[in-house]
Amino acid sequence: MSALADRPDRPPIASPLGTLHLRPERPEDAAFRFALFCEARPDLALLPAALRDGIMQMQLRARDLGHRQQFPQARYDIVALGAEPVGRIAWDQGGGVLHLIDIALIAARRGRGVGTALMRALMAEARAAGCAMRLSVASGNAGAARLYCRLGFATVEERAADAVMEWRAPPG
């Protein structure tokens, strides 16, 4: 069974910074998830804190609602390095495709191999299931797009705000 398979013991994932553990997100993760979401929007940092937080809370709720409506069977996990929460990953497998819905890491852990380790574990899950893996990457997220290209993803659809990318395991 692969590293992200749906089983209670959720095997650890090796990364260059140490062992990663996945656990289902819980209500008490709300503050961490909000801080993680806000890190992705530095363009709003100049707004007054109360206004910025209100906007970000609405955006996070809207995004979560949309994801849960589109992918009702999805897994939503907190990624931990030791006891420290360092990210979140959401994915769903259905219709012959494994969809990466969301992957986010705290800024201090980006560019250090953690995202690559998570992606490789998810790709192993897709390979084991014999399905393609799809994701969307925002047009302005060049770092993520480079990672996905390096891992073998190809753009299959260009949209106004993002691109849909797909990976298929090599034959054999």
C-alpha cells in the first residue's frame, strides 16, 4: 500500500527535512489553516488587519465550501514534521483520476523538498491505482508550476486564472 493510502496508520513520508506525518484535519487546526491560507496572499498585507482578516476568512470559507461540494469524498490532511504542523494537503480519487485539490506549506518549509516528497507520495498513490493525477496551478504561482513540470506534469488546459496539469505514470 502506498504512503498516502486510506488507512488508519498513515505511513510516514520521508523528506529531506525529516519524516512527514499526515493526520486528518480537525476543528482545532482552524488557526493554523487560516495562517497558512493568509501566507499565500501577501498582496493583502497592507490592508488594516481587521479588514484583511475578514476578507481572508470569507475567502477561506468560500474556497473550502467549493472544494467540499466538488469533491465530497476528498481527504483533508495536516502535514506535520515531527510535532510541528507545516502544511495541508487535500486530494480525491474518483472517475479514474486522482485530483490534487490543494497543497500548501508554510513559507519556512517551501523549497526544501517537503512539497516534492508529498507530491511523489501522491504520485505513487495514482500509479498504484492505475490512474492519472490532475491539479490546477494558479497562473501567478511560478514556483509550484516549476515543481510540477519537474515531476513530469504537463499542461492539458489553460484557463484565465490557472492551468490544469496532468501526470500519468510511465508505462511498464
